[in-house]
Amino acid sequence: MDRRRAVYGAWVRLRRDRRAMVCLAILLAETLLVVLLPPLMGLEPNYCDLEAGFWAAPSGTHWLGTDDVGRDLFARLVCGGRISLLVGFAAAGLSVAVGVPLGLIAGYRRGTWEFWIMRLADLFQTFPSIVLVLCLVALVGPSVVNLILVIGLLGWTGIARLVYGNTLAVREQEYIVAVQALGGSTATILRRNVLPNAVSPVWAALPLRVGRAILSESSLSFLGVGIRTPQASWGNLIQYASGLSVLTGRPWVWLPPGLCIVLTVLCLQFVGDGLRDAMDPRHRFISH
């Protein structure tokens, strides 16, 4: 009951944050559009309209014009949003699935577990992330699944450190000591007592992790080692801007995907800030 009351109180505080709620509404609308528009409008991202021609300007038939082989850029923008959002959310979920258990074990068991898990996290954070991602993607090959695996498995360290720090504080609480004295198993204590109280900062960090994953996918696709054509993503759509003629003469080609990336990441940032303030109201007073 206390836990439900805490969740309800966090939701009430989040609803008072107008900026976070507006951004949340934008993200929900964006997700619905990229999921529903292709079947409803019959969008075909790889169909080449030879009658419209190559590099056609925006028109009633092709709202954002066509690309260098006559494909509709609006269809590729919408369908590319599916891939970018899928990579972002799936990679962030994978980071949480790996980071939360490791952080719990390191913080609760201490000793050898703590040493090896934290040193492994230090090792992962030693390498520049973009260089490591580039090397691994080049090794395993560019595909949606491989990008999710690489970005997700390299993003667990921040989540693990958050959970690790909270677990260190929670494990010393009197109710944990009482459950241990009553003979509670480690797995039960971690699942029922430690996890609900140690995982709260992860909810605030999750939108930021999604934003970083989207930026990572966009960067890799822009560099040509991520999602490759004919499959569309926001990252490989802005790759057209690498040509000077497109960059200066056809802004409708690269500007919409660039704005989608910026808007999505900013909204995720503001939602994360709102969740942080809602789940720990002290941040609101500190920031003011």
C-alpha cells in the first residue's frame, strides 16, 4: 500500500510539471505516428517513383520530395522513425536488464562481487564509447539487432552504478537487517526489499539512456556503419547532408530527420528531469 501511494504521489508531482507532460505527450504522439501512419497511408519507403524523378522538390504527391533514386522522403522519415525509436528503447531496456542485477549484486554482496563488477564497469568506461561502438559494430556487422545489442550492452555501466550506490544505502537499513535476522534468503531480500527502494533513480535515468541510444544510432548511421540503405533511419537520412549540393540546396531532405532527432532527445531529457523531480522532490528545491 505504501509503495502504491508513493507511485501515485510521484505521478501527481509529475503531472504538475507542464514541461515534462508536454514532452511526454509529444513522445507518445510521435510513437503513434511512426507506428500507425505507414499502414494507414500505405507508405512504402523503398518504392522508387520514376515519374516524379530524382531529387524532386516537395509537392502534394511527395510531401518532402524524393531522394537520389526517387524514393518518397516522407515515407522514409516515418518508417525511419520506427527504427530509430526501436533501437533507442530496446537498447535502453537491455542496459537496464544488465545493469540493475549487476548493481544489486555488487552493492548487496560486496567483497569479491563488488570488486569485479565495479572494475569491469571502470574498464568499459575507460574506452571512448563511440570508438568502442564503431569497432564492435564493424566486427559483428550493421543490423538493427546488432546495434541494439552493442549499444545496450555498452550502456549498462551508468545504470549499474546508480543501483549500486542506492543498494549500499538500503542494505544498512534496519528493516533489511530484520529480514536477514528472520532468515530471509538473499534472492528474496533483493527482490522484495532492496530492488524496489534502489531502482527509483533508474526510472529517471531511463529516458536519458533512450536519448543517448538514439544519438548513438544516428551517429553510426551517419558515418555509414549503422543502419544502411535501403533500410531507413533518421541517422542515415541526415547522411544526405554530407553532400554540399544537398546541404545547401535541398534542406527539405536532411532538415526533417535532424529536427526529429533533436526534438525527440530534448523531450526525453525533459521527461527524465521531470521524473527525477517527481520521484525525489528534494531535487526541485535544490534546483531552485
